[in-house]
Amino acid sequence: MPRLSFVLAVHREQAHLEECAESILAFADSELVAIDDASPDHAPELLDAIAGRDARVRVTHLTERAGFGAARNLGLEQATGDYVWFVRTTDLVASPDRVAAALEDGPDVLVVRHETRSMLGKVRPGAADDARLFDKVFRRAFLRDIGARFGPAGASELTVTWPAMLRAERVKALDEVAYVRRRFGNAVREPRPTTDVLAQYRRVLSHAPRARVMGRALRDVAPERPSRPRRPRRRPKLDPDLAVFAAYWYSGYACNPRAIYEKARELVPGFRGVWVVKPDAVATIPPGVEHVVARTPEYHDVLRRATYFVNNVNFPNHLVKRPGTLHVMTHHGTPLKRMGLDERRAAGQGLVKDFSALLRRCRRWDYSVAQNAFTTLYFERVYPLDYETLEVGYPRNDMLATATPEDVARAREQLRLQPGQRAILYAPTYREYDHDAVPVEDVTRLAETLPEDHVLLMRLHSFSGRDVQPGRVVDAAHARVEDACLAADALITDYSSIMFDYAVLDRPIVIHAPDWDTYREMRGTTFDITAEPPGAVSRSADEVADAFASGAAWDATDRRAAFRERFCSLEDGGAAERVVRAVWR
């Protein structure tokens, strides 16, 4: 029998589950009783994975939502420990040794100190409250003896916390922070108490018939202060058919927004889409695609009137989200590098960004498009705000998933590749910590190491600003990135998210990582790509040449298959349609 049972009622909040469970399992003499309250996300499979790693974890899956009160009652019935602690999925527990020591002399209730942390990490001491559940550890037999059970709806914890505090003979306090309450925008809010709270109070009062307990629900209604009339504002009515599209800071007609725009034109009656571009990007807009130039009167007009906003980066700070609008953040890659609030831990980024401003921009999101489950969980953790994730694959990859031999031939012709030539696409990422950085490998040297019938397609990151030298190197910077992928027989990249898109084609990928240790320290990464690569890994130009000459680049089918299973399983050519049908319901 364990000393301490943790009860975790889980409904959504999948992004924070692993961290919560890890903090719980730091308590040696403990068990974790997890009730999956019909969670509609990846939480059930995450719980099963945690249980598979640690025999102290027991999981019960409910097929219909019971509510936090009923789920906690079920967890209490299943608990076997001397003490029970009810924890929220978003939170963390701490100080295992001190908590264990405080329980040695057998109190009925142990009250622990807690602190709250904001999304930006600001810490504040928590205030004491007899009604609060999470900062109390209860002797399980004591709860059984007093018949304490959670109520059915709002304020469900009152029928456990107050009877326990009223009936306990020994209450002990631990003067050390042992619970961390984390304030996330995507935390599930428990039901607010309505008239059902009166039933909860009646149950509470039954435990203290002689106590003079004030019914906090029966408060006097304070007279409302007269408010000053507000002047109506000069806003135009929203156009229900108008959608604004943009990509890469108004740099052109591209990426996931382009694929969504083209599919919406097919499927949405009355649809009108307008692209925003910078003056020097107007030439990227095809004939027949309506557009406005950024910062012009026409630009501000469509921002005021549009109902839908679709972008692969955040819109500028000056855009204020109006009630009734829907914002779709498509992102532009599965994150190998750290993103969002996680960038605070990157040596080259943490002191640069204004993370408060970042969160203000991200609060506009109604939908976040994810390429795979890995991205869903990561983005919901580092952008912990109230939006719906559309885990549907990447719309921009639909053309890769459905490409025909004719599509490949067209792409090769655009890049002027000769029949029989093997084209190797080299697409390194940008290094934010060094604004003067160029590809760490000399491009000409890299091209010269390849066999004679090979040509190197060079596609630098859009931020790098370096021209490609002619010769055995073909500049693919001005081609659509999807066309460059189709034309290439293989990919060389370092840490660019293009690897997750190119893998859709099931062609060889070489991870060229000569500065991996520096990049991992300065930019920060979500996992070790050199340990879980989609193909061969090289550290020098000679190793790249050897990978192709020896056949290692072409033969790494097992690695590529595992990588595709993890990151590309949703890429079936229907991602754009799934986004359109979800957003334009």
C-alpha cells in the first residue's frame, strides 16, 4: 500500500499532462490514479504511455464525460494510499521529502503552501482558502469515515474541503511551497457555481450543525453604480464573405495560406479572399488573385471589414481582433527548433523577444493548424492559449502527397534540369543568433563532392540574403518551395522544417549537422535530430559525399519510414479541405 495516492481527473489539457505526471512520480512512495474523463484529444494515449513506463500509474478511461466531481469520486474509490491528493493536470507538485515527513505523525489534513505562475513565469505566493482543494492532502480513511464526496457540478470540491476542515481533529500546515498553480490560457475551466451551489452548501452544513457558517452564496446584491454612456465607435460592419490572407510577413503568395485560399475558392459559396503583400512582393501574386499592399488605405479597409484572417505568422501588432472574426494560424513548419515561450530557454533568443507582445498577438488565434500530433502537443504547451487545434496535416503538402510524374517533370523543367541529372536540394535553415551567418558549409565545395551526374539545387532561407555562385549549383530561391521539393531526388538540410515536408515524398534525406552542438545551445531544439534522423547524418562535406557515393543516403529506408510514421501520417492530400470545412462551417 503506497503512502500517497494522487488522483488526476483528465479532460483535455494534453500539452501539460507529461510535466504534471513527471512531478507526481518524483514522489517515491506514491501511486497515480488517473481518470480519463472522455478526453477528446491525445490525453488518453499519453496516459497509457505514462502507465506503460511506470507501474505505479493506473488509468481508467471513461467513454462519456462525467465531470470533474464524478471523475474525482471514482479516483478516490480506486485510491489505495494512506493519503490522497487531488491534483490538476496543468499544475505541478513539489517538495516530496518534506511532504512525506509532514505526513509521518498522521494528520487528518495536511495543508501545503502553494504559488501561482503566470504564462510568462511570474511567480506569486498563493493565498490561503479553506475551500480550495489542490493545496490539501487528506487522510483517505478520514474522508471515508466522514462520507466526503465531490458534488455533481459547480463548486463540487466544497463537499470535500469544508467537511474535512470542519471535522478534522488534526490539521497540519507545511510552511514550504509544495504545489505550483500554473495559469494557462488553454486550461479547462471548471463549471461556475449556479443554483446548484445551494445544494453543496446544504451538504456542507450537515457536517457542522452547531457551527455558525455563513452562506457565502447568499450575498447581498450591491446596487449598481450608474455608468457613463459610452460614445459609439466609427467601425464598419463585418463582411461575412471577406477573408484576408498573408504569408511570411506579407512576403508573397505562398505556403499553407495559399493552399487554404485555393481550396476555399473551390468549396465556399460567395468566398472573397484578399491577399496582403509588401510592395516588392506584388509580382508574386498570380493573375486573378485579389490583393492589397500593406499599410495603404485599401489594406486598412479590408482589415476592418474582414471576417476571416489566415496567416502562417502573426499579423502585426496594429491589427485589433474584432468580435465575430475568426483567425487561423497555419504556422509554417513542424518545430525542430524551439518556438513560443520555449524560446526563453534558448541562449540566443531569450533576451531578444518581447514575450508579452507575442502572447498578445497569439491571443487572436481561433484555430491553430498542426501537421502531426507532435506539433499539436508542442504548440499547445508553448502557446498556452484558448484556441482549437486543427490536427489535419499541412495544406501546403497536399500537392506533394498527390504529385504525379507529370508534376515532377514540370517542376524539373522550371529549374532547367537535364534528363538523367540527379538533383540534390540543399536547404539550410537560418541562424537567428548570428545575423551574418551563411550556410556553414561552403556551397561550391559541397557541390564538388557530389558525383558528376549530380547537381545541387540551392535554396537558402529567406532571411539569409546570400547569392548563389554559378556552376554546378542551381539557384532555386525563386522557385516555389514545393516545386523545388518535387524536382529534387534527395534533400540535404541541417535543421530546417523542410525535412518534415520533403519526407512526404519518401525520398532520401541527409541531415548535414556540422554545428549541431552550437545550434542546439543557441537556438534550442525540441529533440535530437541526429539521434532520430530521417536518413544519413553528416558532419562535413566529405561525409555528405560519402553518404551519396556509398549509397547510405539512398538506403536509409527504415529511418525514413519511422520518421514518416511519426510526422507525416496525416499527409494524404486532403489537409486544405479539412481546414476549410472546419473554419467555414
